[in-house]
Amino acid sequence: MKVYNANILFTKERSHFEVLENGYVAVDADGRVTGVASDLASLGADASERQNEPDDGTEIIDFGDRLLIPAMNDLHVHAAQYRNQGIAMDLELLPWLQNYTFPEETKYADTVYAERMYRRFVHDLWRAGTMRTCTFASIHTESTRILMRLFQEAGMGALVGKVGMNRNCPENLSESVEEMVQGYESLIEEFNGPDALVRPIITPRFIPSCTPEMLRACGELAAKYQLHVQSHLSENKDEIAQVKILEPDSTCYGDAYDRYGLFGQTPTVMAHCVFTEQEEMELMKRRGVMVAHCPTSNLNVTTGIAPIRQFLDKGLRVGFGSDISGGHSLSIFQMMIYAIQMSKLHYQRDHARSFLTLSETFWMATKSAGSFFGQVGSFEPGYEFDALVIDDHELNHDNYSLLERLERFIYLGDDRQIAHRFCRGKEIPEPSIFCIFAE
């Protein structure tokens, strides 16, 4: 067992923080939290006596005055768009896809290019303190395999999707249903162990780019192998109009996915949900579908402001996605800030809906988003120990409370203040796989 001593902050509930000044968290050999307390004695099993007994199997690690918080989780990111961060931000969604995104994704047919870009992508996730991700790759099976192996070697958790699409896309980004299924099954054979940190996730890009046959095959794969599902939902009004034409029997966009077994029949996350209305919300709640809120992307490609307060009030599950490269930053801390600010715009129009608080967005980024990966995102007993150690002394934290220090880090800090990163109980250093190749 290992016991970590630091200033501990986490959110059991979205309404408030748990704060333990000079607290302790105990982690077993499987990487799960066994207890969290303000003093060693309260951890049980005579932990306080073990401090002076280094040979009994317990190691006490003192992080001093640093902050210890759960690691970040990114529920929606496009690894194959990594190189396009910060460009074409003056285009709306569909022109942006056609003119920039699809041309970049075609390059991932080249596994050398894919490995170079994916190394940089995983490195930047590590820098940002994101230890678990739901990731879109591209249609290319071997490049997707490379990305999954890089996550595996790094020791970071990831659900990685080989993208399925076969209509309304360039010919060289389309594949047959049979090719899609064969590609998935080869990845499933390699990566789908019950306790694997890195696993496949069924990934139809979105309904406009998938024929009914493709969607049906995705649903069948998810059911057969009990795999998670990810896609896009109600992001853009033009997209929604397309879905109404392509799936005329569906009552809403979410219902179109539901008819193919892609809407909560297995754990499902849908990105954006900007224009989700009552019927769709009710279906999402019944099915347990999680929302990946992507505030920077929604701003950049001018889709709109998702009604996150309404989702939370209705009991929907909500986390964050960076949505590279519609979004311009991999930092989930930045997503928290943008979400708060965007919710204040809603508040200015309707004071009946309060804006998001820091504890709510922190909970969304940690415990709520982490639930998509299992018991992840908190320091409660039984949770996997995904954690960040924050050294904020350069931010001049004198005379601030622990909560104020955390808030200052979220708003002012960056990867330079992240001193240690943990995933499932193991410290994740900056390993050699992160070397940067020349162009």
C-alpha cells in the first residue's frame, strides 16, 4: 500500500469540494483508493504506526504543501485532427470539415505520419494532466492500432475509436461496412481485455456520414462485444436538418441512433448536444447517455451554447471534451473556464438558470466524466487513483485558502505546475515514447 500526504481536494458531489489540509489518501497494490482522511490514524489498520516501519509494505509519500487532485478526463477529442489546432477557426462546422478536417485525416493512411502525429498528441495529453480520453482516430485500422499502442505504452487510459463512415465524405475516407467490421475485430482481438486501460470504442462519425448498413453494423459490434459507443449529436442546425432527411422515421436525432442500438444500449457518450430539446433530453436520461460538453469547439465553429445547466438540473450525465481541432486547447482546465463563462451568457439572458460554479465544473471534469471509464475521478474508497500533484508556489499562493489556490491554478496555471501524474495508481512519467520526430 502507498499513502500520499498533501493538501487534498476533490468533489464527491457537484455542489461542493471536499478539502483536507495536510490530508492522506491510501492506495492499494491494484491502484484503488482504500481511504482518505485528515490524519494517518483515521485511515485504519494502524497506518499511523507504519510511518516508522518501512519494511511492512506501506510507503508514505509526502508531497508537502502541494495540492493533490483527481486527474482530468477528456470525453471527446479527435487525435487525427491534432495538427490542425488553431487554424480555420473562421469557418462553420460543415465547411470546416470539408476544407480542413477531411484532408488532414486522409494523411493517416500513412502510418509513419500517423505515428509522428500521434506521439505528439499523446505527449500533449500527458502535459495537460489528462489521464483518460475518449478518442476518435481515423478510418485507418493500422494507424488506429498505433495510437492504441502508444496509449498502452504510456500507461494512460483511453477508449479509441476507428472512425466509421461511408457516405457524404471523400472517397479516400470511405470504407465498406465489411472493411469497418474486420478492422474493428482485429483491434478488439488485441485490446479488449476486461481490465485493459486501452480499449476500442465503437465510433460512427455521425449519422450524415454513415449509411443505415454502417450504423446497424456499429450497433451489432457494440452489442456483440459490449463496447462503449461515441459520436456527435445535435451540434449544428444544418446537420440536424440532414438527419431529418436521412432518417425520416426518427422522431429526433437521438432516436435515429437509438434505432441502431447506438444510444445507451452500451455505455454511450455524445458530443456537443447544443440543440438538444425536450424529447431528446428525456431519451438521453432514460438511456444514461453521457454528454461531452465542448465549449471551445462550440465557440470556434459557431455552433452555439449547450444548455448545460438544464442538463444538470434534469439529471443528465455531463463531462468535458476538448474536441481538438474544433477546439484549440487540450486542457480540460480551460474547458472548465470556458464552460463557466458561457453559462454566464445564458444567465444574463435568463436569471432563472444559474451559471455554473467551480465545484460543478470540477466535478464534471473528474467524477462525472470519470464514471464513463468506471470508478474514476474521485478519491472515495474503491475509486482508481488517477491524480495530479500541483506545485503552485510560482503562482504566489501565500495567504490564499486551498480552494482559492486551486481556482488560481485552474485560471492561471498550466502544465508547468503539474509535478506528478498518476493513472490507476501508477505514476506516469514522461517516457521515451514521447520523443518528438522532425517533420
